[in-house]
Amino acid sequence: TILGAYVLREEANHWWKNAQHRIGAGGVVITWEMFKREFWVKYFPADVRNKKVVEFMELKQGNMSVAEYAAKFESLSAFSPYYNTVEAEYDKCVKFESGLRPDIKQLIGFSEIRNFPTLVNKSRICDEDGRAKSNYYKAMSDKKKKGQDRGKPYGDKSKKSGGR
């Protein structure tokens, strides 16, 4: 992995030096926006970005935990820059909430939380509490079933002793 990191670092350095010559010609000061544009063109072609935008727009929690869903949501939202602006906080919350599993959405939705970190945290708590509740009832059910499988203490002893 060290060799791989070295090779990637060298490739990135080579690309950046070439990009500097190309976009910084004539003494132009390279801004962060210029760098990002060049970086996206090189490492994330339009077709890849478009696929990521579609993946983001269709993202649902499914079997993921809220923490996993939130991480994937944040990662994919980078491809939809609108959702990363202060003005879009409300829409980002609505989008996140709409992708939650129905059991969590039912508990969270009525609160109309429109601060993204708070929404993620409250959703995570609901998810963890729901999983703990489910595990508890499953354990109780398993324990009850296990108790039903025991032999009757007053069972027919003649069958066990060979019919005497």
C-alpha cells in the first residue's frame, strides 16, 4: 500500500504541475475554484459525476444504519453542490428525511427538524433505539421458544425406560 500511495502521489504531483503551467500561464493566479474545476475534469468525468448525482437523488436508507446512510448521503451530496450551501439546508434535510426508513421517518418527520446535524443525530438515536428494542424482543422471543422446547418434567417415564 505504501508503493500504491507513492505512485498515486507522484501521478497527482505530475498532473498538478502540468495543470499549473496550463491554467496559470501568463501569471494568472490559480484560485481554488480553478483548481477544483481542473481536478473534477481530470478525476471525475461528466458521465461519472452524472451517475453519482443520480445515485444521490435515488438514495434511500434501506438496510443501512442511519450513520451509514448519513455518511453515504454526505459523500454523494458532493456531486450535487446545491445541497452543500447554507441556503439549501432546508432542502437537504427534506431530502435526507425522505430517504429514511418509514419506521424512523414516522418518529422524526413530525418534528420538522431543519438543521442537518441535528436531524442526523436524532435519526441516529431513533435508529439505535429501534435496533435495541428489536434485539430485546428477539432475545425474549428466543428465550420463550427455548423454554417451550424443554421436556415435560412429568412426562411418560415408561417410554424413556424401555416400556417397563
